[in-house]
Amino acid sequence: MPPERRRTTIAIFHMPVQIIKRSKAKSAVGAAAYRSGTKMTNEWDGLTHDYTRKRGVVHSEIILPPHAPPEYQDRNTLWNSVEMVEKTSDAQLAREIEISLPVELNREEQLRLARSFISDTFVAAGMCADFSIHDKKDGNPHFHVMLTIRPLKEDGQWGAKCRKVYELDESGQRIPNGKGGWKNHREDTTDWNDKGNVEKWRAAWATYANKALEAAGRPERIDHRSYERQGIDKIPSIHLGVAASQMERKGIDTEKGNINRQIAADNKLLKEIKARITRLYKWTKEQAGKPEGKDSIMAQLYEVQLSAGKPSSRYGKIKNLKESAALFNFLNGNNITSMEQLYEKVAAMNKEYYALRGKIVTAERRIKVLDEHLSMWEKYERNKGTRRQFDKMKPGKKKEQFEQKHSAELALYEAAVRYLEKLKATGEEVTPKKWQAEADRLKAEKSVQYQKMKSMREDIKAVENLKKTAEQLARTENEPARKKEEQEL
């Protein structure tokens, strides 16, 4: 496989980011215990989090900046220090990032990749990082990295997250607020919360992962950008998830798997028609630029088509008749009597193809967004009862046991809430019925557009037969000249 084609192979990219907040009934200690599969007690609320029975934790490690206290290498000490320095009930305690590891790398390569990315991207900026690699042998190896939000001062003490900044007038003087004080605002002491960071981190991970894949001699590459941002007119597949992936590997068809198989077939159709029509467009453009003789070239082509081959078998005769009829109908139906007119027809077909493809790809991208909206809404609705039950329970062992037993449902609910809140923050209303109606409409329109795309195949085949016949005619006309040249030699 040539290098330029090898680079187009895509490995999995998955990198959600979230903030662990007390306002969401979460704790840094509880999250760290769960990610590392250990038992830890939170000194802030006295709760013990025991996840020693958790399966799939294959490695855990803490990486600290140079000025961090050495005792923070102990997970319990680090996160309890974070808990105790935060006094409010709505405090933001830590940032967590979940990242899929390339399955193409072995464990040592995956570990080296995770370490280098975390050290260079987060720890070098001053954050303390606690990461754990999870792998249940289900084809979904990944790691969770928990990062401190509050900066550490040079003496190892926790610094302030933000500071008060007074607003100044043109002469550099403070501006009165009319209430006996001065106008001011809060500014973060670090740039860790900048909205653009997530994009930078995603791009950095793609770079680090691709270097690791290249070093391992693997052809796969990842790209943090969507197909649309990459400028690729290709329908994106949907993320299978762990459960569907496991079922597919066992040979069990899933709804998501069927969707991806249909998307693959659709992409194949788009690619096939594009290649065929592009070849015909170039050929007809070239032929249209050549002068035509006394007899119309189209008439010559049609005559050759009628007499070409003279098949002896019944199947061959029927096939030849069908092809000739299709050619006749195509030429007559489009009033084509010259190469110039044929070129104009193919140019129109080419334009129609790109218009249809644009509509199909745009529709598919919107359908994917709507399906994700609906999936998250379904997760929210299905698991909200479990979350309400959890919220009503008093802190203690029973609540801890309930959380462990229903960790998957609670995690799905939290993910859905974050997704829907983010959606509302962008100004989009949460309207499941409208989403479903729009998705159904787009799917129906897309089906019609695909039928139009498939119907183009007949016209394409007719022009391909013309091209084939023209090439045969050219060879026949050149044969006497070739033989004469051979005789002279």
C-alpha cells in the first residue's frame, strides 16, 4: 500500500472533557477512587469510597509538576488536599478527560503515549495529573486523567483560582460603582479554563497519537476534526459504543452496526459514481474539442455499437440488444447527435451528481446530530428515576452501595445532562418531538435523493458504452496505418 494511502486509515478518536463539581453530588476523592479502583475516604464529608472490586484498571499513576509537594504522589493525600482547600458546596474540584487509546499499540506503547501527552500538555503547565488506564478486553482501551484546577504556588501551597481586578478609566484611576466601592471583575489566575483549550488538547492528542502509531510502524492515523472540517464529502459513521462493539464482534447485528453498514454502502455508491462520471466528463470534454468529419461521429459510434461483437450465444445477443436499445434511448431521449451535445449532457450529469451529493452529505450530518440529540434525551429519560432515587438517599454506606450498583445508569444520566445543558447554552431548545420529526423528514428526502443517484447509473452506463465503442472505432481506423508502418519497417 502506497504511503499516501496508508495515511488515510483512521483509528478511533474519543475525548470528552468534564468538570467534577460538588453541586452535582460529586467529589474528587470519589472520582479518583473509582478511576483507580481503590478505597479512599473523603475527609471533607467523611464518606468512604470503595472501588477495589472494579475490573479493568490496568495501570494508575500520578505525575506532578516540580514544585508540587512530594507527598502528593499519594492519591489519597492529593485529592483530600484538593477537597479541604475548597470550602463551598458548589466548588469545582477537578477536570477529567477520558481518552481512547489506539488498539493498534501494545500496552507499553499505550502507557508511554499517555505519559508523554499528559506530562507535556498538562503537567508542564503546572497541573497535577492522576491517570488510570482501563481495559476490559472489550476493544475499548482508554484512560481517565484527573487534573487539578487550582494552581500550586512555588512554595507548594494551593493558590487562588481567580483574582479581583479593578476597572480603570482613561487616566488609570479606579471607577466608582455608586455604592461606595469600585467597579471590578474577576479574572482567572491561569488560562486553564479558556474555552479554546479543549480544541488545543484534542489537536495535541491527535499529534501525539499519530507519532506513536508511526513509531510503531502502524498505518493508522487519527484526526480530531470532523469530516466537514477536514473538507471531506463523506458521510461519517456513528460511534458504536462498548456494548454494540462487543455484540458486533460476536457476529450479532446491532441497530448502530446496521446504520454504519448502510453508511458504508452509501459512501461506496457516492465514490463509485463520482469516479465513473469524472472519467466520462474528462473524455467527453476532450472529444468535444476535436473536429468532426463528414459523417457524424455519433452516427458512426451507433453503427459500430449495432454491429460490434456479433455474439453467437443467446445471452450475448440479448445483452447486445439491450445495450443497443439503451444507447438508442439515451441518444434519442437527450437529442444528442454530436460530441459537443454529449459533453454538455455529461457536464449536466456531473453537476447533478455534485448537487445530490451535497444534499445527501448535508442531510446525513444533520441526521447524525439529531440522532445524538435523541440518544442523549433517551438516556436522560431512562435514567433520571435512578438519579432522583440516589439524590433522596442520605449520605452513608447504603448510598455508597447504591452508587456502585447503579454507576452505569448514573454515569449515563450525568453525560446526558451535560450534553443537554451544553446544547441549551448554545441557544438550542430541547425539543425531542421536533428533532424526531426533522430526522424522519431528512431520512425520507435522503432516500429520494439516493434513488435519483442510483438512476444516474443507467445514463452513465450508456455513455461508458459509447466511450468503449469510440475506442474500438479509433483502434479500427488506426489499424491500416499501423500495418503499413510495420511493412515499411
